[in-house]
Amino acid sequence: GRTAAECRRGTPVRCGQAIRLTHLGTGRNLHSHRFASPLSGNQEVSAFGEAGEGDYLDDWTVVCSGTYWVRDDEVRFQHTSTDVFLSVTGEQYGRPIHGQKEVHGMATSSQNNYWKVMEGIFMQPSEAFKVEQYHAEL
């Protein structure tokens, strides 16, 4: 969540909620600021912070349909401070990691900024969410 906000593991993520995406291996957050990315000239996206701690430029809004981000649905991430969408368009680095694609921020929404969960850690929704999801009025 945003700076100083806590998010309990397994809590469903609401569409429109501000989140932080932290790399498990390095503990750095997905970060952006108003600098040009080296290959495409779009807005640079980088890794920032230590052990999940960073600043307000690490906050991204989940853009999806419905109430919650659903694992099998496509989702967009919009940077809360600069409004760009997290994107990848195909530009590839030659070094330091040959073939790695540039991830950047784009000012407009397009097919290049849809994301879908493919791998990672799946956490069961909390009991409160399960009750809310299946509750029906009599």
C-alpha cells in the first residue's frame, strides 16, 4: 500500500487501490519519476528502496473492472504521481542483460499496458472476503 499503510497478506486488492509492487529477490519497489527511459523515450521505470521501504513514487493504482483484482483477468497499473501506465512495447537491451525488454511508463492506455498474472505467489483470500463474495440476500 501507500507510504505508511499496511496490507495484510492474503487481503484482496480492490480496483482503484494504491499498491506497491516489491521484487521478492531484491526487496526493491517498482518506481517511476519524470525521466525519459533509455530505449523508448517514454517514462523511466526502475527499482527503488530497501526491504520494501521507499517513497510516494513507488505507488501504483490498480486499474481493473469489478470490485477486486481477479487473478485470471487483465489489469493495468497507473502511477499515482505521474499518471503513466506501466508498459512494455518490445524494445530490448543489448547490455547488461541481453534480450531484456524495457519496462516503462506510457501516457496513454493501450494493449501495451495490460498485465496478467502468470507466475508468482498465490495467497488465499481472507475469510472475510470469502463470506462477502458468496453472501446472498434471502
